[in-house]
Amino acid sequence: MLVALAATLLLTGALQACQADTPPARAPELAPSTAGRDDPLAALRRWDRRRAAAYSDGDAAALRRLYVARSTAGRRDVRLLHRYAARGLRVTGMQTQLLAARVRSVRPARLVIVVTDRVTGAVAVGRRTRVRLPDGAARDCVIVLIRRGGHWLVASVGEDADGRDRGGRLPG
């Protein structure tokens, strides 16, 4: 029962995520001007590690701080974390595998990155439970990051043609 519940929660997140339309491609090399600390992909990887740590700690406040205020993706992500916590579970070992990426826009305080990624390695851990969650399917998403207070925050994920945040990129 607990295995089915954990898998259902994980898959619920996946269904809210961006849909995979194209096969994964090799991540492109970035121009030298974007290398180093301001490398958009490095910024995204750091963000993903902070998100995984928030899930592992069961820390909804830390997770919320990774998103701009009123982000649809942020609200959905925090709700999913609360669903795990309500069942006495934390999600550990979560890693985002970046399969392909194209940097669409780089500004000092705004990044737009088109990615194909998937979440792998997640384990639902409870007092007497340890269940490996299924790896997520590869998804294509447009991620908009905004720099605030020295950190990159996610403004939107899965932005559609109208620029609305459809959520997405949740575990699974």
C-alpha cells in the first residue's frame, strides 16, 4: 500500500510536469562568456541540488524559497512535499539528470533555459519504510530563473506561448 502511495505521489508530480515531445539530444557547449559561476547550466544544477536537499530534509520553507512568490510550479512542488510529509515520508537521493539543454536567453538577473531532463534515484523514506521511487520520464521544459539576493530562483517552468507558468518539473 505504501509503495503504491509513494509511486502515485511521484507520478502525480510527473503528470503535472512538462511533456516529452522530442528525443533527448546532447547538451550544447556554452559560449566562453557564460562559463564559470554564471554558467546558466551550473546555476540550474545548483538549484536542483538545493531542491533535492529541501525534499530530503522535508523542509517546505526551504523549498518555497527556491521559487519566486506566486510561482505555480513552486506552489505545486510545496504541495507535493506536504503530501509526502503528511504520510511520514521524506524523499531522499533525488537527482535531476540533464539530458539536453539550450540556453535561450542570458541576462544579468534572468536566465531562460530549454531542457530535457528527468528525476532519478528518489527514495521515499519513513520510520519503517524505504521505497525506491520510479525514475521519471524525460521531459522538455522551458525554465525561467530570476536572480534575487544572490541566488537563482525559479520563476516559471513549462512556460507556454503566453508566458504563463504551467508548473512542471516536479519529482517523477
